[in-house]
Amino acid sequence: MDKVTRVFWVSIALAIIFVLWGVFLPTNLENVMNAALTFFMENFGWFYQIAATFFLLFALYLIFSRYGKIKLGKDEDKPEFKRSTWIAMLFSAGMGIGLLFFGVSEPISHFANPPLLEGGGTDDAAVLSLRYTYLHWGFHAWAIYATIALGLAYFKFRKGYPGLMSATLRPLLGDKVKGKTGEVIDVVAIFATVFGVCASLGLGAAQINGGLSYLTGIPNTFSIQFLIIAIVTVLFMFSAGTGIKKGIKYLSNANMGLAVILFVLFFVLGPTVFLLNLFTTTFGSYLQNLPQMGLRLAPFNTEDAAWFQSWTIFYWAWWISWAPFVGTFIARVSKGRTVREFMIAVLIVPTVVCSIWFCVFGGTGIFFEYNLGLPVSEQGLETALFYVFEQMPLSWLLSIITLFLISTFFITSADSATYVLGMQTTKKGVEPPNMVKFSWGIILAAAAIVLMASGGLEAIQTTIIVSAFPLAIVLAAMSFSIIKAFRTEPRPDPRKERRKRKKRKGDENINEQVNPT
């Protein structure tokens, strides 16, 4: 264990204290978390809303600014992956347990209980439900990921800094990032990541249990969810032990294939024409109302205010807590891209994919309730998807694929998280030893179990919102750090750029003469 940093020992110690707190004083932990949630929601809901909008404006600014030509790497570096493969990787980063858990349940929940409307179940509620679902999984979310991924990629591949959160603040803090200040920043990022991943583990366990209960009658209880987490922990630790080039790679490919199969079956077997019309209408409405939705709270209506806190603010905190994890992955596969190409791809591709996914799954649930009168919205969050399956042909096949896909997403998320946490807590240039990854795997599973026992998904929601607060401040500082570093980049010489363009055109003409079509 001589390869680990002091950040590892501090983070592990704090995580163990948290787990022991939940084991021996679960009621006290629940009370403290509830008090913390109330405090942050009442006093800082505006902060999360403004922060998410700030990151989106920052991403748009970089796309259209002169900094767009800066390369994430040395000037001579070429992209490691061809564009189609790279975009597919961005797509895979957007897939996860959340898309399955909330695919039907979030839109149908908003449809039955929409904000800003007097009642649900109407055509206006249907449009509004998908519009806000797109908001929660769209441009704002991916702008958060893009910001941290850009900072990690730029400072690592172009400046040669370590791939740590603290290193991205060197233009602002100087050599302080090498001392205790930098260690505090890294610990904040690690804790936010742990709780963000715990949310996915909790959602996965709840939905696997809910699906099995719905299909087979197995009890939907904490003890069953505990057993599910324990079994999957053994599986993802085995996968983590095989290394990123085997376990994560093979499982990621399996995830992609199964997700595509499930999506195509759902789209073809469902109300296809209705879904096409619905997507055209709702995505256009989302784009039209994006600025207003991104800054909307409800200071004069306590019921709507509670809705925004439970959904929108929770999502912004969740994406912020996931940002170091997803951002590290995106940065790792984006070496050699320009800032403009990077920001456009990371913002647009996953947003469109997630929006289509939610329209197909959520729109089908809305169709069954609005047109056929089926009580989709009365199902639990974890069982709504399986209820919709029951109304469709090949329901048994869809259910089996979904349960297997949730399990593989569960394993992949935890597997990748242990790798990223290991990278963040080992010395520069060192592959995380298996013992480090296993340590983080056990911590992730134990924290998820403790939170599920202390208050279920609400407890997980609380820890995400609280842990994301300091990390949001770090991400905002990172944005200014990126701009400060960009300003030191030499401006491109217009004459050199013209010569490069002429040379490329000349090479193309020569190739056409040598290889005429």
C-alpha cells in the first residue's frame, strides 16, 4: 500500500466513520441528514439552480470563443479514437441505471403531478412532464460533466499535470494544490463521488428487487436489497480485479448491446407513430423554454417549491456529485480533440440520446394512461417499467433483458467508480492496485447499505445534495481556472493557419490525382 497517497487514508478513514455512524446510530444519522437536507433546500436551492445554468453558459461560451481551437493535448497529438467510436463512448457514458429506473417512472410521475399546472393527466401535463425530464437529463447535466472533463483533459494532456481535481486549480492556487489545500479539494471530490455512485447502487438494488417482486412475488424488503448489493459487490470486485481493459471493457460493450436491443424492441412494440409525434413536439418545447426552466423556482408556491427541490435541485446535485467520476472517463477518451469539438459533442450527443430514450419509455407510459386509462402513475418508481412491459408483447423478454441490463449497469458503474477512486488516491503514474480498488468497492457497498437502512432513497438524496455543495464551488473555481490558463495560450497565427489549409488542400488534390475515383 506504499503506492497510495495521504488522500486515500484520510478518505477511507472518514468513510469508515460514516459507515460506523450508520451501523450503530442509524436514527441519529437519519435525523442529522434530514436536518441538513432542510437547511440546504431552504437556503441554497437557488445556488444549485444558478450553478447548473452557469456551467451551461460556460460551455456555450467556449464553443463560440477563440479558445475553441485549443487542443486537449500537445499540438501534434492526434485523437486516440476515430470520431464515431469516440461519440459512441460519450453515448455509453450517458447510459446507466438511472435511465432504466427513471425511464418510465419520472415522466409518468410528472404527468400525474406536474408543477405549475392545476392538475395532471392532461395533454399540457404530458408535454410538461417530458420537457422537465429532458431538462433534468439534458444540456445542463452534460454541461456539468463537460466542464470538469475539459479541465481534467486540458491540464493532464496539454499541461502534464496529474489527473486530480486539485491540479485543475493550479492557475488560481499555484503550488498550494500540492499541499493540504489540494488534499482537501481531492477529498471533497472523492466523497461527492462516493455518494453519487451510492445513489446508483441504491437505485439499482431497489429496481432489481422491485422487478423480481413484481414478476415472481419475492418480497420487496431491505433484506433482499442487502442481499442484492452483497452479490453484485462480489461480482464487480471480481470485474475490477481483471483490470480496465478486460472487465470494464467487456461489460461496457455488453451494456451497449443490450440497451440498444431493449430500446429498439420497446420502440417497435410500443405506439411508434405516437412517440415520433410526441418527441417532435416535446423536444421543440424543451428548446424553446430552456432558459426559463433552467432558472425557475417557486418562491410564492410552497407545493411547487417542494417539487423543484425534490426533482430539479436533486438532479443538479446528483450530476455535480457524479462529475468527477464521469468527467474522468470522458477526459480519458478525449485526448487530441479541440475544445470546440469536445464541448459540442459532449453537450449535444448525450442530450439527444437521453431525450429520445425518455420520450420512448416515458411516452409509452403516458400513452397507456392517457389513451387507454391504465394506472401507470399509481405504480412505484421501481416497478412502473415492469408494469408497462406487462401491457406489451414479449413482456417476459423485455423484463429479462431489463433485469440483466440493470445488473450489468450496476456492476459497470461500481467497477468504473472503484477504478476512478483508485486513480484519485494513488501516486502519479501508478495503476490502482487491486487492494485499493477492493477497499473502495467495500466502502461503496457498505455506504449504500447504510443509507438504504437509514432512510432509503431519501437518505441517499440527502447525502448527494449535501456533499455536492462544496464540490459545486470547486467546479465553479475550475471554470475560472480554465479561462485563466487559456489566456496564456499563444494566439494562432492567421498566416500559419492559411498555409496549413493550403497544404491540406494540396495534399487532397494530389491524392485525387493518384487515386482517381
